[in-house]
Amino acid sequence: MSAVPVEWFLVLAALLFTIGAVGVLVRRNIIVIFMCIELMLNAVNLVFVAFSRQLHSMDGQVVVFFVMTVAAAEAAVGLAIIIAAFRNRETVNADELNLLRW
Amino acid sequence: MWIETGIVAIKALVVILMVLNLAGILGWVERKGSALIQDRIGANRASVFGIAAAGLVNTMMADPLKFLTKEDIIPARADRLLHTVAPCVGLFAVTVAFAAVPFGDVLQVGGRTINLQAVPLNIGILFVLAMVSLSVYGVVLGGWASNDRFSLLGGIRGSAQVISYEIAMGLSLVAVVMTYSTLDLQEMARAQGQLIGGWLPAWGILYQPLAFLIFFCAGIAETKRVPFDLPEGESELVSGYFTEYSGVKYLMFFMTDFVEIIAISGLVTTMFFGAWQVPYLQRDGFHFPGGASMLLPQIIVAVMQVLSFMIKVFFFCWLQIMIRWTLPRLRYDQLMRFGWKGLLPVSLLNVLATAVVALAVQG
Amino acid sequence: MSPVLFVILAAMLIVSALGVVLQRSPIRCALALVTTLFVLAVIFLFLDAQLVAALQVIVYAGAIMVLFLFVIMLLNLQQDVRAMAWLGARVVAVLMGSLFLLAAVRFFVYPLAPRLGPGMGGAPPEGFGSTEQLGQRLFTHYLFAFEITSVLLLVAIIGAVVLAKRKLA
């Protein structure tokens, strides 16, 4: 990808991040909200890889490795919480899981 | 540049044709082989002009025609898009895995040395592992898209089984990668051409026997064949996750099964049994350990190597089919226990042992 | 790699990302996310990050998303009855999103562009993005983070098992 300037990747990643952020704000299903969070994490991964390629440094790709690992751990725990919440409240709609709201 | 693209296209075409044709032939081997094992005759009704060709006409002409002309039924409240996409995803994932498998050494034609591997990937094994892990989606989507309790159960069981055994498979591959210090399958195949002690071909099975066993078991579990075929559970779940499929889609699921068998056989052959290596055969002819040698033209050598690869792959496919008709089925909890508490610790120990031995040999 | 290819891949990425946000059925959202991850892995391959691309497919698309699909199938989630927030919330969210995007491009990408140099800094050194180089960097410079991450994964496994276990009432 040597004919494509790195700014294009940054804009693409920003667009992906925005789509994810809007998804978190707009969707009501908790699992879909979770998926939009994963989308945001992937946008960040794209930025890291693009810069790693630009600066010829492997550090960016190492960080991506760690981001993926942490995303995996977070997905596992988050989905376990969702399953536990579903067992108690029979719903995954964010509007209805509102016991802790004031 | 166009010549390079053409060569890659031809190689890819050759690989795909080999795989798909072998999948069809394996269907026949399965039916006739199981019939012989179970002391019955098997499929022999369909015939052309009175020639039944030992069931070949039935399995390779009549059956595909039947599947292709059957009505395509999608359950009423099923998701139409997912119902159609599921078999395609499964078949695509396992067929693409063959891009990294080498089926020969080199072919020297017209002053050009063509590497007989569809795509020379330096992350070869990881690519194969990635595509095998994508094949889960065929199962998952097939089970969900049928909107049917039994299919869903088969789909959940199937995907849980596949991802559990993927781990043991990956870990046994780690030991193999440690042995060869490369992820590229063609490099592994070439490294097995060396001779230990001057006379023994350095095939992978001599270095990693435990990894071979683990990989073979995990591979059979990945393909959801007996003894691990509870997701298909023919006597319990009707047809498991592909109950609601008919016609072409069922044929695609069926082919996915056989292409996966060929994939596992291909990988086992490449990593543990010398891939395309014929013992003592180098690029220019035979070089026996006593000093004698027999020079052969390169094209003959290439043909012999490709044939040896195909024979080895066919042997392992046949072995898997024989295993299917010999062993009883594992119960689901036995299956999961075997994967997590049996294969996984053993493969971890194998990695540890390989690391210790590698360090001892080096230092 | 040509700009044409980049535009095609970027379009596929955006379309599938929009699919994640806009689909009504959670399973289709998950599948759109798998497509997004796959296209992203292809982009990584073009950015000379081969191991990261393979890991993206194996870990993200092959394991994490399967976990998502498992949970959706386990809870048997059909199409969402109320998929999105009310119209006012949607309008405000899209507005804020676009403002954020414009601000990010204007205040982060624009000032950075002249300092970045053309054409992705030229050809990378030999073996860039390969497993050996990533492994070397990971096991020497980032060894502590690596070990801590393995502890983190252990904690996550135990946590997930404890949280999702059925309490014997």
C-alpha cells in the first residue's frame, strides 16, 4: 500500500470509530452495543498498524497484539455478565436493565 | 506480470480441481467401503446401459444429479439470507485452506522454476488455522438459520466441539513450528528431505509422534466425523445442524465434510509424512545412501512427487473413513472432556518437551 | 497498492460497519461484524502486518465472534422489538458523531499530515511484520506486559466461568 498516504487510513479509522460510537449510543440491545465497542477497538487497531507501517516500527503491531488479547478477555467477561443479567431479568434491552438508575 | 498471474491461476485451478474431484471420489469410497465393512453390498442400483461400475454410477452420477435437481426448501420463519449463506461460508473456508498446502516441489519448465504451491505464504500454517476456524460459521449459521430446535442444538454442540478441538490442534501445530522454525508449509516439506544418520528420511513423524496423534485426533474432531459426530448425531438429532437443508445446500454441507477430510489429510501428510517427498528423491533424480544414484529428467521427478503426495493424502482420507465405520460415537460430555482434559494438557506437555529437547540439542 | 484497491476495501469496511449498527437482528449484526473484521485483516495484509492479520482472523473473527454468536444463540435472541433509541436520541447521536469525526480529521489528521511524509515512508525493512520480528519485539522489550496479559487472561477465564455459572439454588 505504498501509493496510499497514511492519512487516508487515519480518516478511515476515524470513520469506523464514529460508526461504532454512534452504534453504542443508538442501539438498545446490549450485545449489539458490545459489538459496536469491538468495532471501536478495531478502528484503533487500524491506526496502530497504519502508523507501524509508516514509521517502520514493530511496536505498533505489538500493541495491536495486546489490544486483541484484552478485547478477548473483555468480551468473555462482558458476555458472562450479560448471560447472568439475562437469567435474572429475562431481557437484554438496555432500557429495561435499569435497576441501578436513580 | 501476466504470466505470473496466469501461473498462479493455473496452480489454484489445479488444486481446486484435485480437491473437489477427490471429495467426490471419497463419497464413493465411503459408501462402498462402509458396505464392505458392514458385510452388505452398498449402492449399486443406478446403472448406465446396464453398467453399474461397482456403485460409481450411483454415487458419482446419479446422486449429484439428484441433489442438483431437488427442490430447495427454506423453512417458513427461517432467515432466508442466512439459510443460503451458511453452506457457502463453510465450503469456502475449508476449500481456501488448500491455498497454502504444497503439492510438489518445483516444476522447471521453459527456464522458469514454478513452486508447486498455490500461494507461497510465509504465514502458511497460521493461514490454514485461520480458515479452519472460519469453518465454524458454517455450523453455527446452519444451526441457527433453520429455526428449528434440533438444528440449533446440533449447531451449538457442533461449534462448541470445533472451537474446543481447535485449541489442541493449534498447540500441536506450535510444536511442529518449533521443530521446523518456519510457518511456511513448503519449507517444512523441503526440510523433510534431509536424511538422519545418512539413511533415514527426516519425516516429521520421527520428530513429533505425539503431535501427529494429537493433530490427527483433533482433526477428526474438527471435521465432526465419528467418533466425534454428535453434532450430526444421525440417530439422535435427525441430521443435526443440516436437518432443514435439501438439494444443493445439503450437497454443499456434504462436500464440506469431505473437503475437510482432505484438508486434514493434506496437513498431516505435509507436516508429518514428508508431503511430496519420495525417500531419496532429489530434484535431479534418486540419490541412494550407498552412493548409487539414478538421474531422471525434472518433469518425471515432479510427476513422481505430486503422485506421492496424492497417494499419501488418499491413504489418510481412507484411514479416516475406516475409522468412521469402526469406532462407536463418543457421548457429548465424553467428547468435551477428552478435548479439554485430555488433548489440551497433552499438547501443552508436548510443546514443553519439544522446547526442552530443542534447547538441549542446540546448547 | 493502488488507491483503487484501498477505496474498494474501505467501501466494504464501511458498508459492513454500517450493517453492524443498522441491522435489526443481532445475528446479522454479528455476521456484519465478522465481515468487517475479515476486511480489516485483508487491509492489515496490505500494510505488511502478516502475523497481525492472521491473528485478527484466528482470534477476533474465529473465536471472539463465535463467542458472541454462542451467546446470541443461547439466549435465542430473535429480531429486536425496539432496535434503536427514539428519533431525537438518534438525531443527536448522529450529529455528535459527525462533529467528532470532523473535529478528529481537522485537529488530528490535518496538522499531522505534513510531518508524516509521502507514500507510507517507502519500503519497509526485510521481514517486516513477520512472526520472527513480532516475537522478538514481544519477548524482549514487552516481556513484562506479555506475562501480565497472560495473568489477565487467566483472571478473565475464571471470572467468566464464575459469572455465568448457574447457581445451585
